[in-house]
Amino acid sequence: MTATVTVGEFSRLTHLSVKTLHHYHEIGLLAPVSVDATSGYRRYGTGQVETALLIRRLRLLRMPLPDVRAVVEAGDGAAREETLRSHLERMERELAQTRDVVVSLRELLTPGRPVLDVEYRFIPPFRAYGIRDQVLRDGIGPWCEYAFGRLGAVTGDIPGTSGATYSDEFFADDEGEVLAFHPVPPDQPAADGVELVDLPGGYFAIAVHTGPMTDFDRTYGALGSHVAEFCEVAPGPIRELYPISPGDVSDPADYRTEVCWPIQRIPVTGAVGWEKYPTLKG
């Protein structure tokens, strides 16, 4: 047997505020069993308590309202289980990312400048298949997944290390041109869905970032500082090379990214402060 209660009483039964219950009614997530036509007072059934508690717990898990609606409307079927599983997996990924950020923050707060290995390298000009677009900084992950997936499908077994160039606007304005590329032989014919690009040669100061991208900015900061202190910056976009990328391994700890900062020439060793970079290779 079920009874009906006022919205205030239902609030006490479910630990959902009256304001929240009104909102859920307005969006059609949890409607009262009746609304008085004259006063507008809402009444809820005690049979709705379990649904209200489910909604409350899902919101405590920061599940978006559209997904909460999908769970509520799915009942006890497979669709409900799939929605819950997807959300829990997403939360686990977010938790892992939060842990990585905490570790990175602790390292950042540890006194002392990180030791940086800098290599100087001349990279000859080469031809590549490329995918070029204006990309938002916040959307770079999904875009790279698409772009390198497409490049992989086109290049097949062509050897070489994939990479990308990032325009100055990408960093300064949080949106700019990004070119994902994979080297191809000089006589490689054109292919659908990609463009043939000729990347110029040049000198680069290169640092290797190993592991997940949580503290990738520290590698950029350290390498950029080194270049500013000891090198002459050359025009042109920063390059990243991906000897070991997310498409190669499942564990982010195994990622290996080379950050290539364009410079005019290889600097002369022996400058004041050079000892801060104990492992430098010409």
C-alpha cells in the first residue's frame, strides 16, 4: 500500500530539497503523482521514494541529468546497466587523472629545478601525409585520436615516427592550427582524406617527456626556459614527435614524447648557468 505526502514531507523522506524536487518536476525527471489545480501543491507517492533515492545517489556521483534520466527510464534492463557501467568507468578515469594531478602538484611544490636532458638535433626536410585543422586546446585529445587514427589507416605499414606541429596561436589563444603528420617516401602518391605536406628542415632543442601528459607542461616550461637562456629561437611551430604513443601502448606510463623547439643553430657550450642542465647532447 502506498500513501501520498506533501512535497515538504517527501523532501524529508528523500533528503532532496524542495527546490531540487521542483526542478526535477520541471524537467520531467521526477514528477509528483498529483498537483492541486487550485493551489499548485504537489503530492508525491511513497512508492517514489526508491526512485528519488536512486536519483540522489547518481547525482552524488556527478552523473549528468540526461544520464540519470536514462537510468530511471530504463528500469532494470540492460540499458540501465550499460549507462551505470559507462558512468562508473568515466569516474574511474577521472579519479586516476586526479591522482596524477596530485602527484604532479606535489612534485611541482618540491624545491629545486627538475633535471632536464636536452639534445640538439638537425632534422632534415621530409614529406608526410598530414591532417590539418583549427583545434581548441581543450579538444586536442579527441582531435588527435581522430587525426592519428585516420593517418594510421592511410599510412599502414609505412615506417616513421608520427608527430604534430602546434602554431603559436594554439598556445596564446587556446585555439590554433595543428598539423598531425606521418612521414612518407618522397615519391608517395596523394591519398584520400589526407594532404601531402613538405615539412622544412631545421635545428631543434629536444627534450623527452616520459609518461602521462599530466605534467607535460613542466617539460614545456623547462625546455622553453633552456632555449630562452642558451639558444636563439627560430621561427616556426613547435613540433612534437611520438615514438611511443597512446596508439602503441595501453599504459600511459610508457608514453614517450619528444618536444622539439626550433632554434637558429646549436649553441656554444660553457655559458654561465650551463651546469643546471647536466646532460646536454650536441
